[in-house]
Amino acid sequence: MIVMSRTAGECTFSPMTTFYPSLRYRDARAAIEWLERAFGFTPKDVYENPDGTIAHAELAFGDGLVMLGSQKSDQFGDHTGQGRCYVAATDVDALHDRAVEAGADVVRPPEDTDYGSRDFSCRDPEGNLWSFGTYNP
């Protein structure tokens, strides 16, 4: 949540908590299973719609959390497969190997960056880009 406060005509924003990426999938149930198998995400909460699609899910990775749900048309649109997430991780090479075993489409293999991180990037089965690295802002 972000709180907006006004002081003498100024507007400042004060973050009250962290933020969470949110993605939509054509097959959210399969995405949850794949994210668990490929990266080790842990399903925290999964809520179904009456038709069996995923209304809302929260998956944990260390202290982080990603939210996801099934594709639907609403005020936010109906796009899937266009999200991008960066996740700070300690053992990037082991995570890369795990993702490859799960069939990840690696678009950038593990490499050392100029800014001191070790990173790799891959796409999930629906095209979302996941980057993992040791850089922890």
C-alpha cells in the first residue's frame, strides 16, 4: 500500500509495505505446478472460481511473493505471457539447472554481470520472462 500525504502543496508518497508482481495465465493451475517444479516456488494460497479456474494465488519464494490468476477480461485487460519478474536468489546456477530440467526456455544463460551479480533469464511455458540473480537491491 502507498500512502499519499500533502504538505504545503507538495505531494509525497510513502511506501507502507513491499510490492508483489501479479501475472495472469491461460492455465494458472499448470503455471503454479510449473513454477513450483522449475524454481521452487511454494503455493501459499490458491483460491478457485466456481468454474475451476484460479481466481487468485500467492506463491512464495524466500521472503518474496508473486500473485497470479487465470486469464480474464476486466478493466486491466486480458493479456497473458507478457510479464517480467526479477527474483534475487543465492544459488543461481543450481536454480538455472532446476529450471532447465523443468523445460524452461532459457533466453540468457548464467553469466556474471558488470555490476557484480550472477544472473540468468528464462521464459515460462506461457511466455512470461523470469530473471534470477544474486543482485539484491
